[in-house]
Amino acid sequence: MALSVITSGKIAHHLKGKMGLLGVLIHSSSLCSSLRHRHHHCSSSSSSSSLIPHNSRNPDAVFSDSAPGFSIRRYESTKAQNQLDSLFVDHDDEIQVLDFPGGKVMLTPEMRFINESPETRIKCYRVLDDNGQPIMGSNFQEVSQELAMRMYRNMVTLQTMDTIFYEAQRQGRISFYLTSIGEEAINIASAAAFTIDDIVLPQYREPGVLLWRGFTLQEFTNQCFGNKADYGKGRQMPIHYGSNKHNYFTVSSPIATQLPQAVGAAYSLKMDGKDACVVTYFGDGGTSEGDFHAALNFAAVLEAPVVFICRNNGWAISTPTSEQFRSDGIVVRGQAYGVRSIRVDGNDALAVYNAVKAARKMAISEQRPILIEALTYRAGHHSTSDDSTKYRSANEIEHWKIARDPVSRLKKWVERNGWWTDENELELRSSVRKELLHAIQVAEKAVKPPLADLFTDVYDCPTSSLSDQERLLRETIKRHPQDYPPEVPV
């Protein structure tokens, strides 16, 4: 419903009484001009819905000064009744605003399109340079020697585990593997910033988070070999870890499905008043899935305490980010959905730790979602099913492995602090390698889960169709025993 501009206080009060909460286009000023002239001017002007004037000398009356034209949290819209109560004062140099559902919007006679991308890219937060030297003027929370050394040892352990399990797959001892090489800092440093009460919904490149929480090398090995000690009873692909004890949801293969689930889990924490948050991880490829967009909007609207951590490693399998989206990476997408966001150097363990620690504090204390884009590089192949040299140069891979390796960067920093030596390094890598090789020997000798475990934990009471499937499988094994693995108990 469109209304003409009203200039007379008497007419406005009359409309206020007649129309109640209807929005009114107001152009308030002193009645120094004739009512006839003003009325003629208003009648010929374009009509709009629910517009109110605003004194430019007092912007706080309508807008929060924390962001141009908008409040920080929600764009709260007042009722027309309350608006009219505050309108009948003298105003000079009025600014018209549209009181639209969702918040007030300033109006302008200029036709101006928002640029498709900013002139300069969003800056990336960093603490250590490539040589492990603190950047001049960087302000970050000091990390204790104990915490720093635990972070470094875990990063080395993760790197060693990836190397040995990758070799085990190439030897045919496990069916599949996927490494986190080049992304160790995101794994370990982010894990260090959370507490065990925080719930983790990972993708498939975050075993370091579980390692930090106390998952043993033997437990990792049992899962990859799918033996009877595997918590998933051999029903998941290798590297699809999960642990209730460590608040770590089991990895799910479909891309980005964990994101809206993480928001739901975070909302449940909020409803229960828990002093904890949810963290969910995903790659740049996951942001092209609809689940990513649904999750960010879901989290923003419900103000759920969830931290989204995107590992932007440059490649979604064989698709580079340049062919995946035109925006300035991932960080700008948070702002579009009303989610506070930051870009961080994902190969700088101290920067990741500080950014994630601050994000966790905001998520819990302010009950809001936070998006972190960690710039890194997938220095290994996507998985053992991939040969990345087919779509990117070997020189590019080698540069990131040598010049920008996150493990080497942190090592240089702890060495400079006098906390680490070459002897410590040799001892650590040798010890981890021996422990892993022993874990593999144990896992290979362990029996496989029985056939019946394929059909348990699906329903509380097995359905008729599930029972039929088990019966048909057993009949098939009897007819073709040579095609069934002899080490799996029937």
C-alpha cells in the first residue's frame, strides 16, 4: 500500500489514529512553506512503502554506529506505531530509510550496483613468516613451551602416519588412504584451541584433531585395516574415523553433508545452555555444495555456536579454485550470510591457533557462528586413487612442500626458542615410525568382524527386508565360497 508524503503534524496524527501500525512515508520538517505547496509536491512524488525520515545529525536514532547503516547482530525493525511516535520533531537534512522486514535500509537517488568483487582481496592473518620468524608488529597470544612442543610433536606424528599408511596402501595392505600432508597446522593447531567438550564434525582430512584428543596410533590402524577392534566394525572405508569418547563424529564420504548437521548439533548445545561449541571442517570444494550455503544461513539465523573451518587448499580434487568460483575465496561468503569471518594462513600453526581460539570464545560467549578460511595447500595427492601430477605441475607441489611446509615452519620457531634440537627430531620420528609399524603388525593379525556385524546397528529390531538380505548373502557364500574372503568369520 503506497501513501503520499505527509508534512503536516495534524494530518500525521490523524493518520496515526486511523491507521494504527501501517507504515507511512513521512517527510518531516518545519511548516515554513504553505501546506498547499507541500501537498502538491507530495502528491506528484513517487510513492513508497513504509519510509521514514532520519536526522543525519543523529544517526544513532535509527542505525547502530558499529557498521554503516546496520546493527551488528540483527537488523531490528521497529513497529510503525513506535516510529510515528518519534517522528514529529523538526528535522534538517533528512535521510530517508526503508523500514523493510528484516531491518532499515537507507535510500539513495543514485543507481549503484555492488561490485562483483572488491578492488583488493581480504587480508590473511599471519604470525610467523615462511622462515618461522614472528612478523614485525604481529600481536598474538603467547604459546607456552609445553603447548608448542605438544603441537609440534603431533604434527610430526601426523606427517609420519600419513607417509607410512600411504605406503601400506601402495603395498596392497589396506584398500584406500588419504593424507593431510601440507595441512598439518590446520589439524593440530585448531584442535589445540578447542576443548574435549566441543563437538567435532570432520570431513576426511582431519585425523590430526582426533590424534590431539588422544586417539591412539593403534586405534587409527585398526580402523584402516577394518579388523574386529575397529569401532566401525569394518563397515567404513579406511580413514573414516569416529569416536564417541572423543566427541568426534564419524567421517561421512558425501561432501559437505556434515555442515548443516553441525549447525543442528550447535543449536542443541545452545538450547541446553552448554559452555561448548561445535566445529566442522570442510574443503574449498565443499563450499560449492548446497549444504554449505544452507548451513551458513541456518547458523546465522539461529545464532548457533558453531565454528566453520574451511581448508582452502587450492584444489577440489582436480578442479582449481580459479575454475570453481569467481569470489574472493571463501571468507567473503560469510559476510553475505551474516556470519563473522576471518582469513588465516593455514600453514602458520600459531596464527591458526590464535584465530581459532578467538573464534571459539566468540561463538560461545556471543552465541554466534564464525567462519574461518585457512589458506593452505594440498601437498599430497587427493587420495591413493588420484595422481595430481596429471593436472598440476610437479614444481608447484615441490615448492609448497619445501618452501611453505607448516611442520618445518613451526620447527624453526621452536628451535629458535631453544626448545628443540636435531637429536630430539631424530628420536621423535624414529619412535613414531616404530610404533606405527608395530600397530600395523598387530592390526593385520587381528581377526575381521563377523559377517553378522554387517546387519547389526542398523535398526533396533531387524526388518524383514534386512533379514532377507542376510539370508540371501549367506546362500550366495555357500554357492560361491571361493569368492568370499576366508579370514572373515561367517
